[in-house]
Amino acid sequence: MSQSIHIEIDRLEGTLLRILGLVERRGFHIDGLELYDLGEDTRGLTLTLRPRDATRSFDTLGFQIDKLYGIRRVPAPQATPVAAEAQKISA
């Protein structure tokens, strides 16, 4: 089961390396990665992750990400009511 995590990272030396290293050390596979500009000093990062085994928790990983310097988790975008209605109709 994969899950996406949305993160804002500051353009500081080693920021991307810190987040990728944490994810790997905590027992998650990186299935996808998207890096995009959010402004002069900030980038957005979307990671699609899969735990190596059932003992790995996305919640615990999120708390550990929150402790990293220069990195902030962003809540996942919620489906708009119109999009949710369209999904119900097409189902």
C-alpha cells in the first residue's frame, strides 16, 4: 500500500538529502518523487512511499519528518465537493 506525503522544503544545503535519508532509514521504499518550485527559497516535494514491512507506520514517519530542520509537511489536498460528487456519479 503506497501513500503520498506532501512536503515544503527550504533551499538549504542538504535539505533534500536529509529527507531522503530519513525515509530510507525508517524502512520505506520511495516509489515516486516529484520536486517543484514554490517560490524563491522554497520547493515542494511529493513522495510516494511504501513501507518495507507491516511494522512501519506512516504516522511515525510523519512525526520524524516534522522534526527535521528546513522541512514542513503539508496536509494532502482534499477532494472538492464537486469532484467527490463526480466520483459518486461515475461509480
